[in-house]
Amino acid sequence: MVTQNNLPESVASSPEEGPSSPASVEEACDLLKQLSKSAAQTAGQLQRALGSLGESADSGRVGSIYTQTRKIHELALETNRIISELADYRIFTEDRRAKTVEREICQALDDRGVEAVRGQPPYFLVYPGWFKVDESDRVGAIITLNGTRLDIVRPTQVADAIIAQCNDKFDATRFADVLTGAWKILRESGANRMAIPLESIYDMLALHPPVRGPGPKSYTKGDFYFSVHRLAEQRDPENSKGRSLSFPNSNRGEFLFFSRDKSSRKYLSVEFH
């Protein structure tokens, strides 16, 4: 039989008290995992008990049917209790909001030997990238990494994603060649100029992504502009043919990035020289 003793201490509180509230988002994710595991175990026992009851009914072993149905009733109640708890469970609460996960991400990065420097609010800088955490009434918190929204909120996992993307080996010459190739195609289509809007290049590359980083599976606009930023941060960016490229700073632009000295930059076009 499944009893409260089978569950973690934070799960096995009395129905009147409810489960103890985790102090952190990391612990909240752990508790949700434990609840899910407990529900799966209890549901598995319930399924097996129902199978045994069916076998008893087939053979007519009426002596064990009462014991089995009583056990099934208890398992059903326990399964329903845990599932009801799961239905009401929230990773984010009034005590665990965006500021909480923000602090936990910074701590997880620090534990991994990486410093997150506070930039202009709401940005945290992990050069050459950044991340921010925004409040959300619907999901609690939205985490954005270098212009791409993440679909994870567990702080340790977010820290790993930040480190992986910022440490991802970037081939500046190759990316410069990609931009040059797109520029040549656009010129053949009538864009007869030395400066090309980056938006036009992204629209072309989105159909055939040149690179796929360790983060999101798709080649997002954030991925593209992060690569633009990394190329722009090179001392003298040029392609494999020696043609130099430059990226004028713009007051407009959808994505904001930061140089090593924390100065902000937006990119609207690339110029070929």
C-alpha cells in the first residue's frame, strides 16, 4: 500500500497543511519532479492492482476480491490526492518570482566560476552575451538569452545554457563569408549598394541556417544578431577573401548587445568595404 511515508517530507504533509513551500525555484523544480515520480509510482501500483483484480474475477477467486478492491480504493484515493496536488502546483509563487530566479541564476553561474555583471537594468552581462529575467503573470518569469527566449526556468539549467552559448566556438571568418554570400545574392536581386540591412540577410538565412548553437534548436533572430555582435566585436572583421566588414552602431534595432566595456550597441546594417 502507498502511504505518506513513501513520499518526500515536503510532499507528505497533511492535506490541511499542504506541502511545505520550497525556498527556491531550484527546490520547487525538484519538488515537482518528486511529485511526478510519486504519482507515477502510485498510478503504476493501481494499474497492477486492477490487473490482479481482473485475473481474480476471471478465475472466480472471490476470497481475494474484497482485499483487492479495498487496496484499489486506497491506491485510487492516494493517486487522486497527488494528482490534485500536481494540478495546483506552481513553480512561481508570490515568494518565488523573477527576482528569485535572477538571483539563483547568478549564484549558479558563480558556482561554475562565471561572473554575471549587472548591466543597465534589466540586463546581466556574461560577455559576449547577456540574459534578463522578466516578470510574467502567465508563467511567472520569462528568461531571455542574447535575444532568444528560453523555454527553461531551472536556474542551474539556465546557467549551463548561458555558459554553453557564450563559450560556443565562434568562427568569425566563416560568418563573415556567410554575410558576404548573402550580400552578393541580394545585390544580384537588385540591391546595388555596399550597405545591406541585416534584417534582409536574416530573412534569407532563416531558411538555411548557417550554424546551430547549443541553445535553441531553430536558428532564431536572436542567434543571428548574437553572431553579428560577436563578429562586430572582432578587431578588424573580414571575410576569407580579405574584404572588411563594419557594423555601424544604430539607435534603432530590435536587439541590444554590450561590448566588453559595457557600452551598448544595436545593429541595423552591415557595410562591405
